[in-house]
Amino acid sequence: MAEKIATRHAYGQALAELGAQTSIVALDADVSTCTMSCDFGKQYPGRFVNVGIAEANMVGIAAGLSTLGYIPFVHSFAMFTAGRCFEQIRNTLAYPNLNVKVVGTHAGLSVGEDGATHQCLEDIGIMRTIPGMTIVHPCDGNETRAAVKAIAEYKGPCYLRLGRAALEIVTDKKGYEFRLGKAVLMKEGKDVTIIAVGMLVQAALKAAATLEKEGISVRVLNMHTIKPLDTEAVVTAAKETGVLVTAEEHNIIGGLGSAVAEAVTSSPYPVAVYRVGSQDTFGQSGNADALMEFYGLTDSFLSEVVRTAVNNKAK
Amino acid sequence: MDSERTSELQLIAQDLRILGLEMVREAKSGHIGGAFSLSEIMATLYFEKMNIDPGRPDWEDRDRLVMSKGHATVALYPTLAKRGFFPIDRLKQFRKIGGHLSGHAEMNYVAGVDMSTGSLGQGFSVAVGMALGAKMAHKKFRVFAILGDGEIQEGQIWEAAMFAAAASLDNLVAILDYNKVQLDGTVAEVQNSGPPQDKFAGFGFNVITIDGHSIQEIADAIDAAAICIGKPTIIIANTVKGKGVSFMEGKSAWHGKTPSDELFDLAFAELKEQRTKLEAIHG
């Protein structure tokens, strides 16, 4: 059994390590022991600010700090950073192009029992419409560490999306390299490409292994950076495999599926794009695994969609 | 401050009104009312009290000002131009495509603007962040934030106020442009929230109430804020919206409306007449 770690735990460690740079500051809105920004806070209390339950103010304070050369990371659940603070992020961070990193943890359905009010399935879509915004959604602890370093080095506003569930490490293979805006080829294949993000990368790899036994050769792309999208990887996959399936723990409207569909329809290879994700619904309370099953976000459901995609392509 | 300097600043304030009105006439749009209520405050800050250097707009030890009521560019841009951050002639680009002298305050294209603002309620948090950063970095500069009395209806203002007091940001000076008029009507008509003094005092602020058109009172309040230790200060500046133009004074209609040519002429005549009188006093 491979090592499992929630991306937010890896995140907490990575941010604390980054704290050796004195320009890094962390802000949280009373959920630091959930977002794991508390790891940073323990080590660097002088550069950690708990603003209380006031996310909008947190974003503004971060903007002010960034004008002095600090690199602020602001934290809360995705619903309350990307969701609640859309307009603060849009006008006070992104429009002036300030170097602030917005972190949204507990994204997607896998929050589980807390239910629909906390299951953010819209954040990628919201953030994606903001000009100049970089959006990163790593798939495991290893990639999270790499992503934290990369967005800290990048100058400009970023949104980092993290989940709550513990995930198997799949990016520790030889040759894996994290570069902002560059999709990672997780598995080569020629019949169809699954473009996945976050915890659906693991599901995609499992589905690909199953389908391989059935004679379907599946390429798997890990699109950890949703914006700027690696259009080249998307279009190449469209050209070479002829059909695409996207997979994300997000509404199929506005998220990775939309981004991929937009890219291929204005390319010379406007192939079919099947979008696996939340089908424009709210979530509900429940065990995370049960929710993934219920809303069709498992490897077996994904396999079924891929079979249909390949089958339809043949017609 | 001696009376000669006071009258000098009064004259500068009047020039800011005239420049602002010219800017709006050229652009055929802009917010006059809530800019003219700020003229004396802007003159006192930028020409007397703030530690700034127009030759080095990004000087890291400078005092900062966040125009949280970001529509008051008709006060901010003329002030920065007259103070030497950019040529006065550039004011002709106000609100024009490609001119980058945006309708609301714009930091990346206009030297001297410390923060882009325009969405009400957000700038104050940014000022709080700047003041917090100054404390973290052991810097001595001060941060000023200008708030509108309509703007403080936004909840985020009170999130920021709560934080500023809890963090003992005594390097932060908020100035409330208490002109008692907002876009849709008077503040009392739209959302009567009562006097702001008690609210800010309740949140832990050092509260100073002044006549916002008295240079001496503005200067004294800014000095008094500097010696208040452990608390942020708010200066509640009683002002008149549209100050200086008789038909605009206290009228919500002049929040963002562009006057007709006849009314522009009338407004200029009034402002210039007042300027002549001030000049006579100044000698």
C-alpha cells in the first residue's frame, strides 16, 4: 500500500518549510488547524496572522502586506476564500496584480460529512474567470509540496486548491517534474486521453489500468495547473488519441472540463470531450467515499465513461 | 502651524477643486461631490503632513494613503499632480481609453497612488495590512485611509476596524469624510446608522472629531493621532459634499453627475471668486 497523505497536511509542512524565507507570511481565518497553516504559525508566530472569522478582511490585509514586499498566503476553506471573497480577490488582488497566494482547502465533495454548504464545487470556475489568475490543484502530497514552492517563486496572484481526503502518492515516479502550466504525462496511451486533476488523477490511473486489460490504451494527463491551461498538451492529446475525458471534483460547468472543451473546440482537432465531475448539483452530507460513489467520481464510473467515449469514437 | 501656512494650504485646497473640476469637464464624467469635501484634507496631508517624496513614489519608508472611497480620484489625482508625482497636463487623460488615469484609483499606472481601489469597503483592509506590515518590519511610516460615510455601511469596514484595534495599529489613521450624503440620498435617508463616533470608539479606536474644512483642525488631528499609543485613530471630519459650489453643496445629485456647460461655468466662477478672496487674505 502506497503512502497516503491529505494534500492539506503536506501543504502545512511545505508552508512551514517555506517559512525560512522571511518574506513569507501566512494568514488564516480561524481554521488554521484544518487548513494546516498552524504548522507555519507555530514556527513563525511573528509572521502568522489569525484574522478571526473575517475572510474578506483577510484578503485585504494580505494585499496591503504584499505592497510592502511580503508574500502572503491566505487560508480558509475553498468555499470561503474563492467563494466568499471572489470580489476581493478580483478587485484587490488580481486587478492590481499583487503577489498574494489564496489557498482554498476542503475543496470538493470529499469534505464529506459537513455537507453541501462546505463542499465547494465552483471555485475553479470562479477563479478561472479572473484575468491573470493562476490556478493549481495538486493531486497528492508530493505534488502539493512542489506546487507550494512553485507558486511562492511565481510573482503574481495564485489560487491553490486542496482537498481534505488522504490520497495515495502517485507523483513520486522517476522523471516526474512539476512546472506551473505544464501538464504531467502520467501514463502514455493511444485510444483515449483522461485529463484529470486533484484526487481524480488517482482514479484515472486506476481506470486506465483496468481498461488496459480490456485492450483500451489510455493516456492520462495530470492537469495540476488549470490556468494557464497547458493547451498544447490538450490539443496534442486530441490529435493523437481522438477523444478526451476530463475528471475533476468540481462542477462540470466552469472547471477543468470546461477549460479543456474550450481549448479543443478552437483547435484544429475539435474532438468530443466527456466531462466527469459534479453534474451541476450541490453535494450532501455523507462519508467521502460514499459521496464519490454517489456523484460518479470513482475509477469504475470513469472507466464506464471512457468505454463509451472510445465506443462512440469508433462509430 | 502659523496662519500664513494655513492660508497657503487653503489656497492649495481651492486649486485642487479647480483642477478637479477641469478634469471632470474634460472627461465629461467623474465624481465631484465627494472629492470637493476632501480638498482641505488632501492639501493638508500631501502638502504638509505626509512624509513623501514625489521623486521616489516607491520609496519604501514613505507614508501611505489608501483612498478607500476609490471614486474620489477627482480629489486624489489633482493632489498627486500638483504635488509633483506626474505632470498636471496628464489630468486631461482622466477616464479616457489608453490614458490609464482610471475613474477609480489605480496604483499600477499612476505614480503616487498606493493602492488601487474602487470597490467600497476593501481599501480600509488594505491600509490595515500596510500598517500591520510596517509593525512586522519595524518601519516607522504611517498609513492613512480615507473612508466615505456611505462606505462604512459595508461590513468589511468593521472587520478591518475590529482587527486594527485588536492589533494595536497606532500607525494607522483613518479619516472619515463625514459629508452625510451618499449616492441615493442623505446617509440618514438611505441607511441611518447614527453617529460614527460611538461605533469606532466601541471598536477600540481613538476618535477625534473635527471640521474637515479647517486646515488647522485637520493638521492638529493628524498630530494628535501620532502621539496616541496602542490604538488606531479615526478622524471624523465633518465636511460638506460638493463644498465650494453652492448648487452642489449637500446634494446627493452631485455624487457622480456631470454638470451642463452653463453649470460648469457657474461652478468655475464660484471657485475662482473664492480663490481670489483667499489670495487676498493670504496676501
